[in-house]
Amino acid sequence: MDREKYDVVVLGAGAGGLSAGAFLAKAGYKVLVTEQLPFVGGRGSSMEYKGFNVSTGAGGWLVALKDNIFDPLKVPFNVRMPKVNSVYYINGKCHDVPATGKLRAALSLAANAEEADKVMRALKRAITWELPSDKISLRDWLLQFTSNERVIDVLNASWQVTETGAGGTLSLIKHMRSADYGYAINGNRSMWESIAGVIRENNGEIWTRTRANKILIEDGTAKGVIVTKNLLKKSEAQVQIEASAVVSNIGPYGTLKLGGEKNFCISHVKDVKETLRTFPWLAFQVASRAPILPSDAIGFVTGSRIVNWVLSPTILCPELAPKGKHLTYVGAWIPRNPPWNFSKYLDMAIQDLRDIAPDYDKYAEEILHVAYFIRQAWPMYRSYDGYSLRSRKTSVENLYNAGDAVFPRGMAGQPGAALSGKLVAEDIQKRIKPSGS
Amino acid sequence: MAVKLIEERCSICNQCILVCKEEAIKGWEFPVIDYEKCNECYRCVVYCPTEAMVKEV
């Protein structure tokens, strides 16, 4: 077996792994990122299909990433942002809401100003005084202040209120209320390629088509990994990589599996198994010959059967579709646990889309891609808001988790995963010196 | 050798459908392989994030 040596090895080139790798490489560490798939960006990436740029998961790009998290990397981003940041579909009609105070505006539209004020007062009190715990769902927390299902529906459009923890979600509302959405002009993958470029420019490496087989642990400390590189190629080979720190972006279950449960403190194993709650989701993308939605903004859908989120990226970024064609991205909550009835969910979602897009049958040509993200290994999120692991450190010294199971409190999605990687990089910089220093 | 889907591992992300050049994989739920069309290029195996698509020996 070949042997190589790096300062830090990162398993997985998703948002958390690339972020950790980029900040460490920029700080002078010799970094290797391994990725099983042939591309970077994981569920935040995209691929070409029938001339369309189809998302592998995330539908839009949160500009919060650019402004708050990756600024120090000085990476060129190509994002177009809608003039109106968000719209709400209420009773089938599309409503613009102001960038500031959008939740209050949506609640007023869905119910009335009095009900909106009541809920906003409760939200403000929780956010500025004391957040509730995650022992109750956001729905149960809301029911203390309103029984109006239309109000609850507005919040359900953004957060699956029956499954998300109240504390975690309110913390998210507090921290991400000003987040802006945009679309990557050349597709989501191009954004992650930019971050990967930072790693390569700083003498780091990214090995795609490389499966991690084992995390090497000796005496409670991570020592490296064993990988198989060039998967399914003639040059496929096992390599042992020695490293001072290992960052896992493959999820805490994957970290346990590769490290061997017996090498972790039983409290950590228990934390992983009892805390994380896989968050499944239905997402599908429709090709059409004209836009089927009236707005290019991110659309939150209330009062629907199942759909919570719609995007029409090609109104703003025609580059994402063949000339004269359009792409609509639809997201829908599905139940957390089986038994699932997938065909029923898709039928319901298409009916929802018809309700808010009267021209659906006139312009839609094909459902390009349908995904359900039901497994912990490749979910929408590795855990519902409020049920992330509190620490990015595992019980094994110098072995970290990054990504969507270890969101910093108040963060989610790509920004949360990216920030988790950045925080891991900061911790490594405090503890371990780069070999070249 | 052929390609086989291990359903218990499949997350139904359906990336396999997107990458199959022969359009040999269909489905809006668990992917279904059309073995008449499959040319055993194994792109679906390489692109499967959960190792649900495997080379059957």
C-alpha cells in the first residue's frame, strides 16, 4: 500500500469539508480532501442534464455564504440575486413581502395583523430573552400563542414545524433572518469549484473518486486514514495517509463506522445515535418552455398539501437552461419516518404546483429530476433544526465532524455546513501547527 | 458483470438517472435499470453517493 503524509485530511468535499479544507490550506496547512463522487459540492452541487443545470440538492445559493463566511478567502462568486428576496404564496396567490419584516407581513396576509402581532411578540420575547428548549417542536411552541393554522402554515413553509425543535428553529430565525438568496449563474457546482480552487492554489489536493475505508485511531487519537483512490479505474489503489488531524464531512454515523465504534467514548456514540434525526425531503425540477411561476424570488408556499418551497432560477439566470427553456425547482416536506408513499407525495406536490402556477399545464414539458433524500447517508439535512450535535469534536482527539449534522446553533443549510467547517479549521489552527512553519 | 441496486441503501437522490448516457435508468421513486439499454459503463456506480448502485459480480 502507498503511504502519504499531510497535515490534515478531510473526508468529503461537501460544504463543510471544502470550507475546512480551504481555510486550512489558506493558513498554510498541507491539506488533502478526499471525495467519493467525481465532483465537489455534494448536495449543494449541480450537474448538466439534457442541457439544464440541475441541482443535486440545494436549489439556491445563500448569499450569506459570500458575505459572512467566505470573505477571507477572497473567492470570486458569480451570483445573481432577485430584486425581491422572498415571496409568499398564500391561498394560491403570490405576494411580495418587504425584505425587513417579511415574516410579520406574511403572517398578516395569511391571517390578520392582530394574530401576526401576537405571534411576533412571542417570537421576539423568545429570541431576545430566553429561547425554549428542543424538547418541544416549533408547532407545539406556536400553539401556546395561536391556534390559527394559517399562521402556523406560514412558519411551516420555512421550517417543518412538527419535526424541528423549538429552540433550534427560533435560534435560526434570530440569526438568519437577514439571509439573502441568489442563484449561481453557472450552477451551484461552480461556486464549490471556486472554494476547491483555494485549496489547490494553496498546495492542497482534492482526490475525487476516492472512498474512505478507515479512520486510523491509536490510543484515542486520530492518526490518518486509509482510502481507495481512482475508484473503478484501472489505477484503483489503496493509500494510507498519515495526518495530524482528520475532518469528517461524511456525517457522524459515517465517522463512527470508519473509526470503529469501540474507539469512541460511549457517550459520543450515544449522542450520535440519540440526537440526530434524519431530515428527508422531496425535491423535483420541472422543465418548461416559459416560466411557470410569476416571480424569480424564493417562494414560500403556505396552505399547500405538501409543497413548501419553489424557485424559478432561470427567470434571472437563463444560463441554467437551454435557450428558450426554463427550470422550476420545487421542494416539499415528507414524513420523517417510513412507511413512505412516494408516488402520492409527488402527485400532491404537482397538484400544489398547479394551484400556484396556473400556467403549469400550458408550459411544463417534463419533470427532469425527482429526489427524496431519505437516508442519513444522503438526506436533505443530517438532522432537523435543533437536533444537531453540539460539538464538532468527536471523543477521539484530532478527529472532527463538519457539515450538516454539526451546524453551529442558529445556522442551517449550506451556510451552516460551511461555517461548521470554518470553525473546525479555526480549532485546528489553535491546536496544531502546519508542518511547513 | 451488471449493475444492481441495493434498495436499502438508496436515498432516491436519482443522480444515477442524471448521469446515465444510455437513458437506461428510469423512475420517479427507486431507480429502475433497463438491462437491455445498460452498457455497463458504471457511471451510475461512480456517481451513487450511498453505494446503493453496485457492480454485480
